[in-house]
Amino acid sequence: MEELIIGSLESIIFENDQNFYKVLRIRVDLDQTNLLVEEELVITGQFTTIHYNTPYQFFGQLVNHPRFGQQFSVTRYQQLMPTSRKGLINYLSSNRFKGVGPKTAEKIVDNLGEKAIDQILDDPKALDKVSGLTGKVADQLRASLLKFQGTERIFMQLTEWGFGANLADKIYKRYQSHTLEKVKENPYQLVTEIEGIGFTKADQLAELIGIEPDAAERIASAITMAVAQVSTEQGDTYVSTPDSLRAARDLLEKSRRFLIEDDLLAKGLDLALTQEQLLMVGEDLIIPSIFYAEYGSSKKIHDYLMAEQVERFEEEEIDQAIKDVMALIKIDYDQEQQQALKLAIQSPLSIITGGPGTGKTTLVQGLIYLHAIIHGYDLADLNEDNFESPIRLAAPTGRAAKRMQDTSHLPASTIHRLIGYNRESTIKDFDPIMIDGSLLIVDEMSMVDVWLMNWLMQAIPYEMQVVLVGDKDQLPSVGPGKVFSDLIESGVIPTVSLSKIYRQSEDSSIVHLAHQIRQGYLPEDFLMKHSDRSFIPCSAQQVSDVVGQIVEAAVKKGFNSQTLQVLAPMYKGPGGINQINDLMQEMLNPASSKKREIKHFDQVYRLGDKVLQLVNNTEDGVYNGDIGKITAILTAKESSSNVEEVIVDFDGNEIHYRKNELDQLTLAYCCSIHKAQGSEYDLVILPLVDRYSRMLRRDIIYTAVTRAVKSLVMVGNPQSFNKAVSQVQIERKTKLVEYLQLNLTDQEKSQEQSKSKKYEDNKQSTNVLKKETTTQAPTKIKQAERFILNDQTIWQVDPMIGMEGLKPEDFMQNN
């Protein structure tokens, strides 16, 4: 049975800023407490905010701690408020509330009654009923009440609804003082706006606050969630309506024991479309932001190609400039590479794609110098630190950008930083800043999702030349879409496909292995030891031990935590990322009395640890996938923020993390193959076993192998590698190709094809505008010059194209 103690805070003995757990000493009001306790009592529990010298009701149980004696374990608490008329008037007219004297307080109580405080906190307009109370005083009073007890009240309610301290904190940070009204208004918005809350959790809350199982808003949310899940988990940019409804029905019926009939699904779909939670294009459902991104980027590409504002040059002038470049950088480009340079320098927008060792980096270097020479830039200025280069280099991750900078000797940045995306930016509201310069080269384009592609295109001025570089056979983006392969497949953008292998000597086998994997087979000598690669057979249970032995041997040969990298497809279980990281931390950075440590939940971070950034932080210049090293751990007394801090060095950029920000980091001795994309390492250790079955795919193993520069050690069983090479990823469902082709009329396509034909005739491996399309543009999509798709202009595009005369019920017949 729940027990009650009334008291006020005396001191804080201990607090954990990760989960709000505190050990407090309170002074008990013995006159109002029936339990047999001392006047001073230690209480424990999760407390968000708690004020000194303020009476509280603490609910919970008296316990006897084996070491510390009698304590009170708190399950919930609330500030003790006066309930009598006199008590309320005295409270509201106290010096806590500026501008409220006894007469004003009396008016408030007379109008709102003994529940005045609850009404003011629940309803921002409650004080409108009080005559003579100015808006300024009313706002100050409510703000002060929220300050003194609103936050506690919000967290207490969230706790009663079943949210743990961390989720409650996320919800409060999102909605602040409006938390309870926002959540009550639509609990299902938590699914899309708060990370860690799924439909089932939101539906449980909805049931608690009285939303019926057949409510249209419940069903609309489930349909929206079904579409969002496919986009998030599978990378598709649309879902067919029948598939969406089937998935939504499954969500709904698993969450509550209530059968969802077809007519209810129809009503829910109608509401989701009416409220613009979803758009319908043809017979498919799309998350609005994804539609804006796919169609918006396609429209900008169309307008960009047709604008023809990029300066053009005579072929003889280009040929001479290429000769000058080759003499300057001492590289002899063959015919294929020279044609690629010509195509890039004469096209407003072009693509260079190719596997490892095919010369993409060398070509980019030549393109930089070619652009400088042909535009009359002083080459000596390009490498000056204080020179504002007209050539912009960018990549999706910090690691990839740094590689571009190292190879080009020019400044490079992440795409996010280039377009002004920061931690306050949201997918829905972000407005990119325009990029200046005359040439933009973007590398690792396979990592770019539909949102980032749209922002990038909207940020590019029409007079800027753009070259997109990448390997179309690598893993697609983590976010929705398969932008790079779609751009190539559309045939709209002049494209160079490099196939000849230039990099590495004849006896080097890593690049050749990568190309064989890309073609769908393993070589006969796959299990044999080579000078740069080897294979060690073992079971899933043996993976960690074998990896440990390889690392031990590698360290003796001169490798270290920065030059070697273990890549694994999965996080949990034997041979997973988490287990290998713990093992390698103890091997490469063992505990020592000379090394400081800090614990964050179950993870120990140690001075010297190799760590990986998990989220984008534009202000500090670190991004998801960046790898750094812990260079200092500060105590609260040493830190200027008065809390424990960890300092991480990311290639010379030192970032401070407070203890409660350590969830932005993880150990990086072993990381996922996705996280390693855009990076290269001297030695890559790649374990692959049967228990990774759902991650055994050709694009995954191909991406992993291409991270290795000098040495590759593969671990596991041959069957797993064979299975991975033979399994092709299920193609993501996207509409970018369709939109790109819709946005070009036959005349426009003919113009673009003629521009590229002279290059295509001389180069068999180039895939430039080969694909013809018979798709006709929907009549309701208005063609406009320099059309930028956003929340305002989107409604110039009819999302119900092709749906005339159809109703949501019509999709039930196949369900």
C-alpha cells in the first residue's frame, strides 16, 4: 500500500543527471505525517525539479537499507498546494507572483474556485475570466506557477502515463510548458516527433486518456506510422495503399483487442489525407516531406539543366587545358579519363561513378585544376590558406570530407555545414543557405538521401557547375531513397562510368576482389593467403577470440587503433559490434590507475579511447560517423560547466561533452559497415558468419571490402561470404527516376542527349542519357521556371493525380 510523507527539501546528497535519480534529505512535517519517522529523513527516487523550502507530498514506501538504514522510496511526488479559499489567496498574493496582491488574488479565487491553480496550469486562457487582470500580469502569473510547480506536475503526469525519466525528459524538451495539452490533444504525434516512442506506446496513452479503438485519428495515425516505418526501415519513398492498410490493420489489432473493419480503415485514410499526414500519388501513399524532397530535387535538376547559365568553352581550348593539367600534376589521363574531364567541364551538372581503383580521386584532382586553368584562376592561390576558393568540395560525412581535403589540398566540408543545417534544423522547416563559388564537387554520393539531395539542389545557384561523384554499387543511404543510382538510371544527367582499374599494383588483390564481388562471385583463390588479404575460418562463437588474436598480431606489426578497423554487420550477440568493442578496448586501451574513466549507463569510456559520433552537430563541426579520440576526462570541479566532461579530439577539432551528452558517442574500435562508409583504413578486419543472415548482402560486403587500403583479413565461414555475394539487396521503391523523366519534355530530352552524344561516341563505358522513357507528365503538375518545391508551392502539384473518382473505400477490395 502506498504511504504518504509531507516535507520540504533540506539538501541533495546524490543525483544522476542521466535518469534524474536523486538521494535527498528532507525535513518531515510531523504534524501532517502519520508514519513513525525522524524529523530528518532520506528519500530516494526520480525527481526532475524540486525546490528548497517548499512543502511536497511524497508517495511511496518506507524501506530499511542494509547499510544506510531507514529511507523512503518515492514513486511519485507533488508540490503541496493550499486548497482553502484563504490559503489560496495567501499563496497567490505572496512575493512569488509579481503584480498579484490580495485583492487580485481574491478575484482569481472567486472566479476560478478552489481548483484555481489547476485551471490556470491546464488552460492558458483560464485567467481571461478574471475582470481587471491585465494580460501581462496573467502571463507572469501562469509562467511563475509553471516555474514553481508546472514542470513537476508535467513530469508526474508523464510518469503516471508510463513514461520513464528519459522519455519524459525528451517529451518535455519538445513541448515545454505545453506538454500536457499537446499530448492530450494528440498522443499519436509522439510517434513521429519523439525518438523512442512507437505506435503501441502512444496507443496505450491514447487509451488511458479515453480515445476509442475505432477513433478515426487512431486509425489515421496507424496508417501514417505504417508508411513511415517502411520509409525508415526499408528506405522506400512510397508504399502502395493496400500494403499500407494491411500493415496499419496489423498495428492496430496487435495494440488493442479490437477488430478493424474496412470502413474504419477507409475513414482513417480519409482523415490522414485531409490532415496532410500523408499524400497520395497515383495509388501510393507518401510521407509529405519525402514527396517534397523527391519531386523538389527533380524539378530543380530539370530547371538547372535547362537554365544553361554555366559558361561553355571551345573543344580545342579544353583539349589544351587538359594537356596543361597533365603536365602540371604529372598524370597521363587515358582516353576514357580525358572524355570524362571534357564531359564534366562542359556540363552544368554531371556524374562520375566507378568502383575502387578506377581513378575517381585522380579525376577529381584533374577536374579542379582544369576548372581553374580554363576559368583563369591563379593556381598558386588555390593552396593558400587565406584564399577564398571558388571551388567547393563536400561530402555527406566529416571523414569523407577530410579525405577529399587531404587528396585535393583544398578546403572541404560536410554537405550539412555547406548548406547551413544545424542541430535546431528540422526536415520539415529547414531552408538551406545558397552556396557561392563556380564549381561544386560532391563525393560519396551513394550516402545522400532524398532530403539531403533536395536541400543541396535548392542551395546551388544556376551559374555554378556541379559534379557528383560516387560508387553506385555501395550501400544506399541510411535515410530513404537511392538517390545516386536513381540519378544515373534516369538518363537525365550526363554520366561517366569508370570501369578500368588504375590503382594498386598487379600483385595487389583487394581491388580485384571488390570488383569480383560487385559482379556477383568470389574468386577461386578466395580462401588462399595473399600479400594483402587472407581468410581465417571460424564459428560465430569464436569470432571475438579470433579478432582479438588478429588485432594482437597487427599491433606487433605497427598498426594501431587509428589505422586498423573492425567492421561487423550487427551490434548484438557473439561476434557483434558491442562484444568486439569491449574486447578491443581492453586490448588496446586497458584500465590503468593512470587513466581516468567515466561511466555512462553500462558503458565505460577511458582516456585514449577511440570513439564514434552518432549524431550530426553542425555547430561543433562533428557529424554522424566521425571518429575521434578521448583526450581528457574532467571532474565537475575541473569543468567550467560544473559537471563531469569528456573531451574528444576529431582530427584537431576538440569537442567537450557533458556527462549527459555521452549518448552522442560510442566506442569505435569496431563499427557497422554503414558507419564506415566514406572512410578508408590501412587494415580492415571483416567478420561474417551465418548468424548475420539478414545482413548478408552483396552491397554490404562490397562496401566493407572497399574500406581496406593495404590489408584485409576476413573472418568467419566461407558459406556466409558466398551467401552474401549471391544475395542482392531488394531494390528500394522510389519515384525519383519517374519524376526526373516527367520533368523533361521530348524536346528537352533531345537537347540534353545532343549535348552529351559527342562524348558518348568516344567512350563505350559511359552511360549518358541512354534510357528512353514513354512516361507522360501528369497534366496537373504545372511546369514553372525555377520552381522550388516547399510547403507553399507543393499545393501547385496535385497529389491525387490519376485518382479522379476514387474513394478510400476503393482500396479495400484487395485488402
